[in-house]
Amino acid sequence: MTMTPTAGSARQALRQATMESHQRVDDLFSHFSLEDSASYAAFLKAHARALAPLEEMARPDAPRLPLLARDLADLGETLPAPLAAPPSPSDACRWGVRYTLEGSRLGGAMLARRVGPGLPRAYLSAVHEKGGWAAFQRRLDDAAAEGGEPWIDDAIRGAQAAFGLFAAAAGGTAPAHG
């Protein structure tokens, strides 16, 4: 890929625009103990409530909901009812949702190390293959280059909607759909 003056601008815009929302979601989920079976099950159920509609909308290459369902089944739990998905999004909005979902794999890898002994961790351990995150970011930037600033604004709305759904699932306020 040839580097251009705008290379990386979409990912940088998304990262900057969602920094506060990301921190809020991290703070909300930090109240769950990943070492205690009941709290960990509640953590996974909260993730499932948001992940189900977001994966349906974003259609990621490697969905993690089946892994999350397996972890819950291993804990004797079932998938909860999903939250309502944001309105039918544009392609740019889907990219923003994908950005949030793919980025959450990075945090999941760190959280997997905190899961208590004997507890399932397939969902949190579903990391990118080597170079996968960088490849996703390049595809994101390529898609954004075709749509320009309005595309990036719509992608930011999608990412914010995804963070809002995770916040709602963790017990925060109802998600806002931009």
C-alpha cells in the first residue's frame, strides 16, 4: 500500500472521537469480577446483549457470538435477549461498528488473563491473527478514502452507537443512536 497524506486518518479520527465513550465502557465493565463465576457470567451476558445486534449489523469476518455462547453454556447459562440494534446503518456506519468490535478483541486478550482458573475464556481469547488488526485498519482507511469526511463522520456515529450499546448492556444509560 502506498502511503498518502491521509493514510491512517480514519482510524485516528475514530480513535479520537470515541476515546471518552471507550473509557466509559471500560469503567462500566470494570465493576465485574472475572475471577468469580457468577460475576463473570453476568459480564458475558452483558457483552452478549450488545454483541448480538452489533455483529448482525456489522457482519464481521470472524464473529465471536458463538464463542461467547459456548462460554456461557460452559457456565450453565444461556444467551440473554439482545438489545435493540441501532437503525439500519450505512456502509460507513457498519465500518464504525466493526472498528469498535475489532478493537475490543485487543482488550479481550488482556482481560482473558484475568479470568479465574477453570472458567471458560474462548470469547475473550478470540484475538486477531498476526497482522489482523493492522490489516483491518488498512481496509478501514481504504474504505474511508473513497467516502471522504462525510464517510468518516458516519463511521464515527456507528462506533459511538456500538459503544453506547455496550454501555447500556453494562448498566449504563440507554444507547443514543446518532
